[in-house]
Amino acid sequence: MVAAASLVVAVGTAAGVVSSVDDGRGSDEARPEVTAWPRLEALPVVPSVSPSPEAPSPSASASPEPRAKKTSTTPSASHGAREPRSVPVPSRLYRHPESQALDWVRAHPGDPRRAVIESRIGDQPAAVWFADHSPDTVTARVRAITSAGAARGRVPVLVPYTIPDRDCGGHSRGGAPDLDAYDGWIDRFAAGLGSGEVIVILEPDSLAQVECLSAGQRADRFASLARAGRVLKEANSRARVYYDAGHSGWNAPARQADWLRRAGAASAASSDGVFSNVSNFHDTADEIAHNRQVLAALGGPPGLGAVIDTSRNGNGAPADGEWCDPAGRKLGRTPTLSTGEAGIDAYLWVKLPGESDGCKGAPGTFTPSYAYDLAR
């Protein structure tokens, strides 16, 4: 998969994110609410987020990485306003109290970069990744996060990232040994979702990068992803499940929509819409246009929407297409469930800024110099 768990690279998906791996360490995410910063894009609607103490968290570990795949598309379509949801959407995202960024902050109280990294990165809610195939512990680890979020009336963002043949054998290779094992792992993942609001970013790169598979393998993956969406939503009717739409510099919207449709993303029984730009750098405006085009081509119920990873897109994508810790990038819009954009459900930090793609540090590890450059 090009860009997701340990080094979601070229395609623009999961690079460096907070992940909950069963390694006995702390877990992943960041806190909410920070003071304004001139380099961050202004939000069209500012959510009211007031941080509160978080509970102890389950163990977690490094996260996935991005990738850059080039496909010149010119997004510009509109997907009409969505019907209101039957369940009100909470205005706050959950901050998992442990992350590599916060581990570094706690370990370096005298570092002159500490205040900037803590306030600009450590204090933002970020996704929690589940990138290891550990069926015996995944239910408890998911439940620890969803129950903590529900207790605070906040919405956790979870990333299942164990699809077989992940990253097409690239930097983020790994996942379950086969699709039968993956289906069983998803069942156990779903068992931890509880009954509160939760956002699930289902398998970054799993569709945008599907061409590395044979026709038969693609069909099997599509079926397994469709099943995964159904299982997740059956386990928790308030879970919002989003499928992989790549990003605005990758596959053409119609092509991406075809794969999404075959994977169940057009069905309300398995999907709430699509996600894009995971671990990548494309402008928010380009991603909005791309997602609207994908949704228009996808069809399905009018309630389908999109979420965008804005963690590192403050300066847009590099002109040369570099995906591995490119210089000159900045933090993007702060995470929010109030975007002010029709059909765009949230701006999220799916990849935790400062976790390396593999050039400024080991893949998926927190690199303070990189984090500081993004945040200052």
C-alpha cells in the first residue's frame, strides 16, 4: 500500500500516524485546542473544543507513512448538499493522551522546541492506528479508546490498517496473513467499537493502490472491504465508516469511484463516504473538489460525505512530487467536525505530524526537527 502504516509513502496515505500496536508502550493521539498560529489555514467554522483530562490509554506505537502517486486530475465538480443525519454530530474530537509527540515532549522539558511541538502538534486530536494483526488483543485496545471517548462525549478516529498485501509489499508492507484472517480480525476490531460516536478510516491505500493486485485478488479485496464496512456498522450504528479515495493527485475520480463502488462504499449499510489525502500534502481546496467528484461518480445515498487529512497540507504538495518528508511543508487546518463545506464531514489529522516517512528519521518514528519545521 503506498502510504499507510509504517511508511505509507508514495501514494499519499497513511504515513506517520498514531497507532495502537500491541507492543506494551503507550498509545497514539494528540490533544485538542491550541492558540492561533499564523501559518495554519483558517477554519471556515471554528469548533468549540475545550480540553479536559484524558484517561489512561491502551498501548500504541508508531504509525504509517505516505506515498506520492502522480495522476494529473483536475477536480471541479459539485456533489450537492447532504441530507442531515438522524443523529446529531458532536462538535469535538477525542484526543488520545499518548502519542510519540507527547512522549518526546515529556522526555525533553528543557528543549527549546518543546512548547511549539506540544501546542501545535501534541495538543491536537489525531487518529489512532491499528496496524498489527493481533486478534487476541485488538478488541480490548479498541474498546479502551472508544469507551474513553464516549465518557467525554468526544469522537475517536480509528484506522484499521491490516489488509493483506498492504502497501503492495512496499515500505508499509504487512497486514494479516490472508483475507480469512483479516475478516476475523475485523470482527474482533468491531467488537470493541461500543455504542458511542466513532469515525473509522478503513484501510488507507487499500483501493487507490489496488492495481498492484491481480483481477482475482482485487475482487476478493473488494468483497472483504465491503464486508468490513457492514460488520463495523452492524457492531455500532453510530460508527461512521469511510473508504479510501486516494487524493487529488492520484487516480481520476471516476476510476476511484468504480473501485469504491465495488468495495461497498456506495451502500449505506457499509459506508458513510470516503476519505482522502492520508499522509499526503495536497491542498484542502483540491481535496474538497476531488472528493466531490468522487462522490458524484460513486452515486449511492445522498448522505455520503468525505473526510480529509489536513495534518501536513498547509503549504500544499511539493511541485516535484516528493512524498518522503519533503521540505517546506506546514501543518494544515486543525481537526474539526465543523468544516462549513457541503459534503465534507471533517478535517482530520490522520497522520500525526512529525512522524517520519522514512527520510528525516526511521519510518513511522517521531522526528522532533521535522515536527518543529512543520509547526513553526
